[in-house]
Amino acid sequence: MKLAYVTLQGRGRTDALIAEVAHLLAADGVRLAGTVQSNHERPDRRKCDMDLAVLPDGPIVRISEDRGDLARGCTLDSGALEQTVVAVQQRLPGAEMLIVNKFGKREAEGKGLVPVIAEALEMGLPVLIGVNGLNLAAFLAFAGEDVFALPADSALIAQWCKASARVEGARASSPSADEPRTRELSLLC
């Protein structure tokens, strides 16, 4: 099982890093499923508009609700998020890797993209997830021991992803129950 996460401080920084990694992987021909998020600041609102692009080729779904400039708290449109979950799940069979932009509040509750993450891992696909500090403890509880914390470097993350996709693909074609598992980051695997 190859499950990794990355986290950065600062609004939208993890989203931007995950999007950059997805772009690098797609350019190298890695078949992706998953989501990348783009945030659009609005001068008349406290909260940004959030869009999820379903990998590899869309659609782009607005997952935030505009509740006015005085809105506080979560503006996530749960119905729109569930729409992306269905679209991602449909793309898993043709993918070599799953990228999830964020293990957020819904995932911490066991909803959102959690079933897709579990399905991808059962299929032997490597999974890269962005995690914010608020949900890190919930993510680590979900992930268990076989999880990699990756550095905030898009080239190194992409290298890990490509190596993991190759290794997982090789294991799927000739599995070995005797292979040891490691939590160390090995970019040469």
C-alpha cells in the first residue's frame, strides 16, 4: 500500500502544490484520477470561491456556496462535493494513481472522498492526499501506520508518485506477500 500526504501552512498553499504535482504527473503520462482545487478570491467576500477539477479531464465543479459577504463558518456545498466523488469513482479503473486535494472536514467525518480513497488502496493504486492542520489527526487515524509524509517539493512528490505507480503496478501483476513494508521515504523504489 502506498499512501502519502503533504501539508503546508497558509490558505490555498497545499491546493496549489497538489495542482502543480498533478500537472507534472499528467505531463509525464501518469494516468490520474482524483481532484485538484482552485480557490478564487472575491474582493467583496471573506470566503473564496472553491472549484474542484476532476482528474484527468474535468468537469470543474463549484463546491462552495455563496452565502454573502458576512458569512462565517463552512461554505462547502456537500451536494457538489458528492457529485465529484461519483465522477472520481468512475475514473478509478483506468487510473495509475489517485490524487485527493484535501482530507477535509467531510473526510474527517468518514464521508466525502473517503470511500474512493479506500477503493483506490484496495485496487493497489498509490494515493496522494493534501491535508490541512485541522484535520491531520483525523487523517493519521484513518491512514494507520503505512503512510508517508512527503516534503513540500513538487518535483520530489512527483518522483515519489511515479515510483509508487510503477511499484504498485508491478506488485499488482506479480504480488508477493513476503515484501516488507516501510514508512521511510524512498524515492528510488
